[in-house]
Amino acid sequence: MKYLNIASYLLLALSFSSCVKDLQETNINPNEAQIAQPDYLLSNAIKSSADTYWGTTNNLDGTLLFIQHVAKIQYTEIDRYIATNSTFESHWKSLYSGGLRDLAEVIAIGEKDNNPNYKAVATIFRSWVFLLLTDAYGDIPYSQAVDITNHITPAYDSQQDVYHGLLAELKTAIGLLDPAQKAISGDLIYSGNLTKWKKFANSLRYRIALRISDREPAIAKQVIGEIAVADLIGNGEIAQFVYLTSPNQNPIALFFETRDDYRVSKSIVETLKSLNDPRLPIFANKTETATPEVYIGVPNGLTNSAASALGFSKTSKIGTYFTTPQTPAVILSNAEVLFGRAEAAARGFTSENPEILYNQAITASFNQFGITDAATISNYLAQPSVKYNSANFRQSIGNQKWIALFGQGLEAFAEWRRLDYPILPAAVAGTLDGKMPLRYIYPGSEQSLNVNSYKAAVAHQGVDALTTKLWFDVN
């Protein structure tokens, strides 16, 4: 009987094993790859991250309002800084569970298949995604992020450590790029051009170096000194994701197919008018009902009734350029690089001429938006209100960079906090006692699913509020 029982158990085990195998084979989709493909993962990471960066929840309903590129004409609560711990949840979740997860897999495949170029490109793009997160929230999961096998409740790294980590991993990734190794596919930004990826990586390092320059000027100067000008993004090398037509259109264009909640902010309309800036008709549309002013911006933070009273047809919608399906999501431009070089020179980090670079940066911004007439550009630069102010580089560069970054809400928000220009009015009916937002609130899911790490971050950084300054924001 003893041997009979053992035989029965063995037979049962074999039968169970066979059933499991049959079930596994039955549940295989013959039309779906069973092994993750790095090109598909890379494409998806780029597309999903660009959508999050450029889309409605983060951009239109967040930083573009805070930085006063746009304003709300109805449903004005967020324009008045009325936010909860669910307001900015989408930005966090989309980047961590979407782009960063896919990029981690691409990096793992690159290591496994001995393809350093996949690993390098995924690391470079991942650095940009992490930069979006820390610029918005401050301390974030970084060193333990997207590793649920080992860290299901990842610790938060300080913003200082995140910036240092990004500078280091970008430098390492640049060293991995090798045209002699296997090529990559699925690159929706530079089509596998590794030279341009190297320039993008160096330009990101330059951006981060300036981000920490008020806190750690010696480190910022050292990083910038390591980067040759020829290794930065130049004319025609803009890092951007180019959208197509429906269903792959620009997310802002998709939003405006059925909604009409936004107008161009009065702050930027009046600034562009005062400077006779030819970018005004690109950033804003004429009012639908003819008005003497032609372009009318909406003050930020009106009550719903006050905003509605201005009239939908008597205020300027966001320019058609930005609501066209194929409008690209700009990640890092030649204009930004030139403004950065001008600032580095003004700080004494380099021996370049800041005024020349400042003028070149404005010219690059004009060119980016299709304005190429030499006389138009020359007349604009000659205005006293535009000329470079060597006594206050923050003012000159801050004001013009704010204009040049129109549409790039999070980057414009970061630079406004860092440079402290332009001087913007708080929301008319704001709820922060005359103050303005300086960060995003952590998502509520972190308070329930990662509570210990969340509490440690708040204890280190400060109260989880819109008005808490981040580490890089000194002044």
C-alpha cells in the first residue's frame, strides 16, 4: 500500500504538471510577442512620457497656469490654486508606471543582449523623466524606483541627491554610446542618431548644472566645464516628439476638439504687446468677436463668474500653432541651450560673451516658431526693453526664457522659480494668501501605499503644500 500511494502521488503530480503545461500553451497568444522587444518599449516610453509632459493634466491644468502662459475661462478652481492630493496624481503615476517602467526594461534588455546603445539611450531619456518628477515634487523615489522585486515601498531620495545622481548617470550613458555597436530601433526622437543623443544628454547635464547653480556653484561650474560647446544641441537638433494626425495627435489638440476651457494669460499677452513681439499671433489667436485690442488675455485666477463675464468670443484662445494635431512636444531646444550658455557666462562659469549668446537665444526662439526675417529680429533685439542687462542677468534671461518656453509648462515653471523672473502677479482670487505655487503636492496614493517613505520625505523637505520651496529654489 505504501508504494501504491507513492505511485498514485507521482501519477497525480505528472497529471497536474501536464495540465499546467497545457494551460500555459493554451493561454499563449500567437499574435503577441512573448519576449519584450526593446524597440517597442522605447517607442512607448517616449510617446507616453511626451503625452504626460505636454498633455492636459500636467501642462494645461498645472504648470502652464502657474507660470501664466494660459488662464482658465471656466472651471477656474485650479487657476485659483485650489488643489488636493489627487490633483497631480496623474503626472506621478503616468511617469512611474509608464515611461520609467518601460525604460527600466529596455536598460535590462540592453545589458542582457550586450547592446550598450539601448542601455545608453534609455538611461538618457529616463534621466529626463526623473528630472520632470523632481522639478515638480522635490524629493522623489529615485535610487529604489521601479524595482518592485526589491523595493515595493521605495524610499524617497533628496532632490539634491537626485540631481547628483542624474548628472552621474548621464555622464556614464554618454560613455556607453558607440556607433560601432549594434544600432537601435524605436527611437521616435532622433531615429537612432547617437551623435544627437549625446548632444541631448550633454544639454540635459547643462540644464541640471544650472538648476543647482545657486546651491552648488562650484559643482555647476565643474560640470559645465566638462562639456564642449560642440557637444550641445545646436541649430536643427531640437529634442522633440513630433505628433501625427488622429489618433496620434498632440494631446492639447485632442483636448480642444471638444473643450474650450482655456485662454492665453493676460500676463504673457501684455508682455508681448509691450515688446512688439512677433510671437504674439503665434501664441494667441485674435478674439473671435473683433475688439480694438485684437488680442485679449485673461487674468489668472478669476472666479468662475468673473471669468465667464469676460466673454468666450472676446478673449484670445491659445494660438492655432499649439492646437494643431502635429504640433511637437518640445523637450529641449537650441534656444534653451543658448540661454543656458548665456547664463553660465554671466555667472563666470565660462569665458563666452553672455550678451551675444542672449541675442542668439532670442533669435533661435524666433526661428523655432517660424520667424526668420532678419530685419524683424534685429529691430526686436534693438529695443531698450529687450537689450541684455549685464547688471541683472536674471531679469534679462528670465524674462526672455519665460517667453521662449511658451507651452513647456514644467520647464518654464522650474526656470521661473530658479531665476525669479518675470515678476508675476498672484491669482486674482487665489487661495494662498497672495502667494503662488512653488511645487506639486504628492499624490494621495503615496500617503496610503507608501506611507513611511512619504512621511520621511515630508519631514525632510517640509509640509506637503503648494507653497513649500524645493531645494534648488533658493531666492
